[in-house]
Amino acid sequence: MIQSMTGYGTAEHVENGFAFTVELRSVNHRYLKLIYKLSEAWQFAERDIEAVLRDHIKRGSITCVLRVRDQAGGDVGSLNLAVLQQYVKQLLSVSIPEGVHTTIDLASLALLPGIAQTEVVDDDQRNNLRTVLRNLVAQAAQALTTMRLQEGAALKEALMGHCQDIRDRISIVAQRAPCVVDEYHARLKVRVEQLLAGGKFELQADSLAREVAIYAERCDIGEELTRLDSHLDQFADLCDKKEPVGRTMDFLTQELLREANTIASKSNDTIVSRTIVEVKGLIDRLKEQVQNVE
């Protein structure tokens, strides 16, 4: 079953009095792109998080948000009062124009670099936290995968619907193709008869047949129709694969468009030309939706 590259997954865990929350958001991307939103104190776990995500997800832009709070609701960490005092001292030394009243917002100061910091943990604590985070990220990744599979099921239905619409129009073209040659034969015969009317010349039957054969070879689209049908069969098979198939599908849509363009260039018939325009429009829709397949 194909997966969409759009999804959301979250997981929570309480350890040693702290509540950990991991959120994963996924959107489409050509490759696997990982974006982390971790506080400075937790950046030591970035490699562990990446390893887990790469095991679960092969393609897409993934944003990982880690929130850590104590069970009382406060943020993990403390304020470096020495650094805060230095900021306040520097601000107080600034010359203020007479008549201008200012205040120092400590909440804003707390956002400045070096003020908010988390308690330093030793190696044993870090190793324990790495294990907690790996398990938590794995749970969030599984939730994300579940949602991406659900999105993928809806995406598959839409893709197969477009493929069926393409097949229906290809069938029209295939039925019309032999008539194009027959109609050309009839038109050519009438025109030749008109040109020779009243003259003593006679057109050799084999000459007319040879001209029709040349035209039939020039506008023959049998191979293109066969390849279109084969590409659509392969596309349907890919929809049932478990591994990522988005890039292969993207390549197939390019091949579908190539065959449709070849038919359009060979066509000398209004019905075929109009139908191929519709086919190309459906292939564009297919290509657009394939961009969201993992």
C-alpha cells in the first residue's frame, strides 16, 4: 500500500518527573529532509532521533518538535542569574533622553542567549534519556506512518480513478485509429477520381494502395497505445507495493506524457487529437498527485 508524504504523529512519555512530548509533521519533498526543533540542552539526542526517523521514513520533509516540561507545568531548566544581571547592568548604562521613561521586561530578557539553561546531566543520565527519546520518537513515527497510510489509501483511489479515465480515452483512440486510414483511403480515391475525370488516364490500383500504405505507416500509433497500456498496468502494480514508489511513479507519468505527445504528433484526425488533449490533462493531474507519494 502506498504512503502519502503528508501526515502527523505524536507521542508522550513521563520519566523521572518530566513529561516528554514528540510531534512529527510531514509534507512532501523529493528526498528525506529532517528538521529539528530542540532546545539547546537536548541537541545531544539529535543523532539518535535521526537514526529512528530514517528507520521508519524514507521520503518527505519531516519536522520533529521535542517539548520537555516538569509535571507541575514549568519549563525544564533554570535561569543563569549571573548572565541576566550582566544584561540588566548593560541596559541600565544606556543613556536615555530626558523625559523618556523605560522599563526592563525580565520575561523578554529570559529569551536572550545564555540566560535560560537546563541542568547539566551526566553521561549515565544522557544514555537513559537517549533510550527514552528513541522509544518515544519510534512511537510518534509509527503514528505518523499510520496517518500516511490512511492518506495513501485515499491517494491510491484518486490515482486509480485517473488511470481508468486515461484507459477509457485510450480505448476511444484505439477504436478510432483504423477508421482514420480507411477515411483517408476514401478521400484520396475520390480526389484522384475527380482529378482524372474526363481524362484518358487511369490510376493504377497498386499506386493508390501504396500511397495509403505510406500514410498508414506514418500515422500508425499501435506501439504507442501498447506502451501506454503497459505503463498503466505497471502504475497499478506500484500502488500495491510496500516500499516507496513515488519516484518510479513520477518517471512513469513522464513516459505516459511522452507517448501521448507522440500520438498527438502523428494524429491527423480531429477526434484523436481532441481525445489526446484530454489524456494529457489527466496525466498532468496524475503527475501532480504523484508528487505526494512516498
